[in-house]
Amino acid sequence: MANFNGLSVIANREAIRSGDDLLGAIISFRSKDEISTLNAQLTQIKQYVESLRTLRHEHLNWMSTLNGLLQMKEYDRVLAMVQGESQAQQQLIDSLREAFADRQVAGLLFGKVQRARELGLKMIIVPGSQLSQLPPGLDSTEFAAIVGNLLDNAFEASLRSDEGNKIVELFLSDEGDDVVIEVADQGCGVPESLRDKIFEQGVSTRADEPGEHGIGLYLIASYVTRCGGVITLEDNDPCGTLFSIYIPKVKPNDSSINPIDR
């Protein structure tokens, strides 16, 4: 690790040899922030894998139930189960496709709804939520990372609290001048001592479980700050936390809008 004019860099050194003779060395430098961002993005990929694992788990449970009913020759119940599950899933898919033009975001939300159900939680997408365009400066993967990390934090906070109703609410809209993202939970909340630094890398409310925690909110803050947005954190009623993000749809000194290709 080295520091040049306030910039923290990670140095790697490789020797140059000719046979047994040492001719010199090559030193490469890479920004520490860049490495941190790559680590955070890797964490996001792991979250996508977890979402796929959840869907697989749900499917296997459903198939096991179906197989049991078939063995018991409960054919009417099998038919009702298949029709009911298919209808419910299709209604969710159709509503997500209609409200969220970006397919990666819609797919993420579908996976999170399933994940919440597996955890014994209920995720509600607030009526009126919609997304027809991404903010300038964010691609689908980055925007999905913001939403996904907020939801993951809300899930964890809800599971760690004995209070609240185990409901996580998401409001997402680009109807006004800003893209607004709000995630509310009734979980354990964020201690006052951490609120001023909760978006710093490595800071987490889960002090008892060191490791990869403390990366998600840091990644969110880096994306939002880059786009000129703001993040607010406040208490939810009657308990828990409400995270709100506002990202302008127009860059400073730029009147262009970033539409999503359908």
C-alpha cells in the first residue's frame, strides 16, 4: 500500500530475471478505490447467484409437493395447485414487466419477492411504482445493485428483530425530476453512533459477523454520489429504517434524458 498526493494505491512488484541474474523489477500501481469497487461488484454477483439459488429452492419444494400429491392420487388438488401457482407467478411477472421497462431491474425484483417469501418475510412493491428510464450515468447492473443492496439490508434487519411485522416495502418511481428509491423495513434499525458513517466501506451494523458486510451501502453511496444524487436515512414508524435515494434524471449542465431501450 502506498500514498501519492492523497491517493491510496496498491502496488504490485514483479522481478525481471535472465536465468539467475536479477535485471530489475516492474512495479504496477492501482487505485485502492478501484479495487474496493471491484470487490463490491463481486459481492453483487454473489447476490445474483443467491437469488438464482432461491428460485431453484422454491422450485424444488414445489415439485416435491406436486410429486407427493400425485403419489397420493390427489389429482384435483394437483390441478388446482398448478393453476393457482401459475396464475400467481404470471400476475407478478406481468405487473413487473408493465411497471419496470428495464428487464434486469424487473428480474431482480421478481427474485427478491421470492427470496423474501423463503425467509418468512413479505416484500411489497408500493402501488404507483414505475421505472421507464434509468438515471444518466448508471447502467442496468449498477442501478440493480443499488436496489438489490437496499433490499438485502432490509431483509437482514427484519430477520434480526423480534419486533415489527416482517414487511419490507419498496417504492421506485421516475415520475418527477428525480428517480426516487425508497426502502422501508420494521427491523432492528441503524444505531445513532453509525448513522454518520454507515456508507463508509467496512462499516456495518453487524459487528458480530465480520467479513463481507459493510460493502453494499458503500457501493450504493459511490454510485449515487457519482450521479449527483443524495441518500437520506431516517427512522421508520413504528420501528426500523427508511432509506430514500434521489437521483436526478438530468445531469448538471445537460438537458438529455437517458431512455431505456425496450
